[in-house]
Amino acid sequence: MVHIKFFEQVNKYFDRAAGYTKFPKGLLDQIKICNTVCHFAFPIQKDDGSIETIHAWRAEHSFHKLPTKGGIRYSMEVNEDEVQALAALMTYKCAVVDVPFGGGKGGVRIDRKKYSQTELERITRRLTFEMVKKNFIGPDIDVPAPDYGTGEQEMAWIVDTYKSIAPSLNSEGCVTGKPVELGGIRGRTEATGRGIFFGIREACEQKDDMKRLGMNVGLDGKTVVVQGFGNVGYHSAKFLEEGGCVITGIAEWDGAIHNPKGINIEALKKHQQEHGTITTFPGATFIKDSKLALELECDILVPAALESQIHEGNAHKIKAKIIGEGANGPTTIEAHDIIKKRETLIIPDNYLNAGGVTVSYFEWLKNLSHVRFGRMDRRFEENSAKQLLLSIQDLTDRKLSEDDIKKLAHGATEQDIVDSGLEDTMITAYNQINDIKNELNIDLRTAAFVSAIRKVAVIYNKMGIFP
Ligand code: NAD
């Protein structure tokens, strides 16, 4: 297999977009380079008493905004090049959706399936300790979040360790994606998938694009194949199904399943939880080589596993008319160019999977303000709306039931506010990059990079670095 240098790939995309801007080379080089990267090597004791050296990395790509922000992944593919590439993507993604962070990313080179829960806890707590010691974590320094192979549990261990060794007023803001009980926010777990749904829905509302692709406007009846049935893949599939799509294929590391009539996503999740695999799901055809799922006939393909899954070797076999990039870097630049020739619409990762960091931003704001969204105004809003409805009722003679009043005068909960902020962010950013796409006659990915470069360059400009 050809080894694809991920950071080089991201930089090729960056250089292509930079060609559509007029910024000096020196400034573009500064935006592009990864500012800091740290390699941690530390011992942990396994349950059998043996000692193992663990390798981990944290990259802070850009300090034009602080803190830096980005997930921590647990995977055997983690290396210095990968974290730098992912940190760079975070810088551009945050800029695209106007989230005021620099890009960061971390990873631990382990196969989490081979470690017990107590071993994973020791690894995570020791990593946090190392990051504190080296000043690579803190609510105003660098704020990790879940990514491939990590979730709420790891974030809970991180916040607990951080608070015990670096307590401060805002220490809960040292990490996002935490359980709600530890300062997390409602809606974070599903945020990336929900954001992907909003982004794909917005793309399918563009009449000109749908006409060019020979598709109807809207999501209704569109067939979808998803690669990866973890956090991002499952939630994307769930929201797309709820939005009217038919999920016809799901791929996992140990095989894929296909059913042109549709796969019930909740039933599949239940099956995966009970049996530890999706491959034995009844009523669907099993595909042994899961990579072949990418080549299935469908309207929308959502790669939501790992990078470089669509490459020059399989790009010409992809049949989907829309590729919604849920994973980071799933398409190499060579594959992107092959696919683009067929006029396929690629909705790029550095926009489409930004829902996670957007809601992480809300969680961080909640941690700094020490108050749950909606706590101060929900009842006030509810009472005002109730009064208004009662006055209208008096004036119009129309009698509303208690139930109607309750529904109509419903004040916004934290989840409502989070979802509304996320929806607004994804729609606004789509329209911004779509305008650049039309203005410069370029594809959506290049437009997203142009948008990010413009926004970061303006900040350097205001700082006086770029006269
Ligand atoms: P996850 O660990 O929850 O899920 C990944 C899934 O992919 C797992 O179920 C795994 O078994 C499966 N997988 C692994 N190899 C595969 C293969 N060859 N074919 C098919 N499936 C395979 O991770 P996640 O959080 O869902 O992250 C997935 C991708 O989305 C990553 O690229 C990540 O960087 C990106 N992402 C995640 C978030 C987030 O909030 N979690 C945010 C933005 C981007």
C-alpha cells in the first residue's frame, strides 16, 4: 500500500486555495506551518504487572486564536505527521465556522480493543499528567475533545486528573465532550453527526447544484452509504434517516452490510451493542471486504471512519453523486481531482464535520460562564409567551387548551439552544463557502480553504504581522 503523507495532502489543498488569494508567501507559510508539536513517551503498568511504553503526540497548529482546540484519538495509525495534519484541519475548520480557536490535535498510538478499561484509564490519566507538565492542556491553552477511539469516558478521566493537579476557577474548561455531570453540555455527543446532517441538507437545498447532479431538491428518498458506525457515522446515519434519506449501506472495519430497501439505524445500533458487530444484522447482505461499500450505488456517500479512504486506487469506482466528508481527510487530493471531473459534489471535512467543535465551543463557554444555557431566561420566556397567548385568546375568543399553551409557550432548554446554534452555524458557513465557490468558480473544498485563509490572514493583519 502506498504511504500517504497526510500533512502534505492538507498542505496541497491549502496551496491550491492560496492561489486564489493575494496574500504574500511569507504570511501563507506562517498560516500553513504547524507551530508546535510534542512527542510524549511514558510507561504504564498493564493489568498483568508488565510495563509498556506508550507513545502519544499533541500538535498545536496555530496560535492566532487561543486556546488551541482539537480531539485526541486512540489508534494504531497515530504519528507525528497525522496529528499535525489533523491540527491544521482544525485551524481551517474553526475559521470556516467562526469558532474562535486555533487548531490542535492529539493522539495515542494504541489499539484500544487490546486494553482493559483500567489500562485505558491509566493511559489517559498519565497522558493528562504529561500534558499538564508540558503546558499542553488548559482552558486558556489547549483544549482536547473526543475523536476516533475516544469518547465521554476518556474526557471524564482527563477533566478529573486536570482538576486534581491544576485546579482553578475555570478548570472544567480544560476539555470538552465531557459527561454533563462533569460540566459537559447536552447535545455534544451527537453534535458532529447532527452538523453533518445540517450541512448535507443545506447542500441538497441548492437548486442549481441539484439540477447539475440530476437530483431532486431536498433529502427525501436519497440513498446513503456510511463508512464507520462509531460516533460520527452512527449519528450522521440516524439524522439523515430521520430527515427522509434511505440508509442502504453501512461499513465497519470487519465488513459491511447492504440493503437497497433501507437499514433501520436504531435497530442496527442495538444489534451492534448486543453482538459487538454490525456484520450479522439480519435482512441485509454481508460484504466481506468492507472497503467495497464505498463503491456501492448511492446518492450520498459519508466516509466517517479514517483518513485517505478514497484514493487514486478506488476514486474512479465511486458512484455517489455527493460525498459528505464526515471523517477528517477521507479523500486524497488525487482522488478529489478524479471525482471532481465527474462533477460529483464533495462537501469537505473542514466544513462538514465542524459540528463537534462548534458545540465544544458552546461547552467551553458554559464552563467559563459557570451557568447552563437557558437557566436564566427559560421561565421568563415561557411566562411572557404564555401571557401573550392568553391576551390573544381574550381578544380573539379562540380557546387554547392547557396543552396547546404548554407547547406554544415552551422556553428554550440547553439542548434547544445548542441545536439552534449548531444549525445556524452550519447554514451560515455553508452559504459563505458556497458564495466563494460561485465567486471564484472553484469547488467547495477549495472555497472552504479560501474562506479559512482569508479569516486567519485578517487576524495576522490586525496584529500588525501582515502590513
Ligand atoms: P469512533 O471511534 O467513534 O468511530 C469510528 C468507527 O470507524 C469505529 O466504529 C471503527 O470500528 C470504524 N472503522 C475503523 N476502521 C474502519 C474501516 N476500515 N472501515 C469502516 N469502519 C472502520 O470515531 P469518530 O469519533 O466517529 O470519528 C470518526 C472520524 O470522524 C475521524 O476521522 C474523526 O477524526 C472524525 N471526527 C470526529 C469528531 C467527533 O466529534 N467525534 C469530530 C470531527 C471529526
